[in-house]
Amino acid sequence: MLRASIEYNGTDAELTGIAQGAKAGDGGIAHGERLTTFVDAAVGGDPAALATARDALRAAGGSALLVDAAAVIGNFERMVRIADGTGIPLDGLVDALSGDFREELGIDDFRSRRQTHKGPLARLLAPVVRNVARVGLRFAGRRSQRG
């Protein structure tokens, strides 16, 4: 979803920051380093680190950014737990669209990733589908910005 949003808005961002956390810097995303520090603290379980990260994010981007970030964290935690708990595999389109960055970030090494199996045809078509989607998202983003 983040990658689709990046494509739609026509911006550049380094998705490796997701896997590397705050040490990756902003990664081309406004307040990226503070956001990843907040995410790490929220899932890390250290109340003092969470309070510090929360205050830094609010100071940098305001209360609305803090609330949005907390909501996204909560939603993703919920979705991941449900998917992992029930063994839900990625559907074919999501699998095809996300293959390149899953590999780059090491996501395919996670135990839960074993639930998704893709055949040889899907592996061959995945790069084409990703490129078509990227172009389509950028086109739609430019068109919506023109009004």
C-alpha cells in the first residue's frame, strides 16, 4: 500500500527504510526517521521509548500526523495477526505486485510467507504486472492532481 501511494503521488522513497528502521534516515518521506522510530517503539514494548518517539513525532509533524501514524500501526498489527493466525496467503495480484520489494527487504524469509505459493507463470508475469501498475498509478496520480 505504501508503494502504491508513492507511485500514485509520483514521489520517490526508499522502501529499505521500512526494514532498516530509523537508522535509514527519512528515506524520502516527510518525517520518515521520526515515523520509523515511532513504529519501532510502538511494537517494541518499551513505554519510555514510545513516549519519547511519540513526543518527537508530534513536535515534528503535529498531532494529526501522530494520530494517523498510530492508526496505521494499529491497523497493520491487526491485519498481520489475523493473516498469520489464519494462514492467509497473499492473493496472486498482490504477490505479483510486491515480489521485487519483498525480496529486497527480506520479507520472503518470514515464516508466514510460506503460506503463499506461486507458479512459474506468475513468476514470469510478475515484472510486467508491476511495471504496468506503476505506470497506471503514476498516470492516475497526475490526472487527479490536475483536477
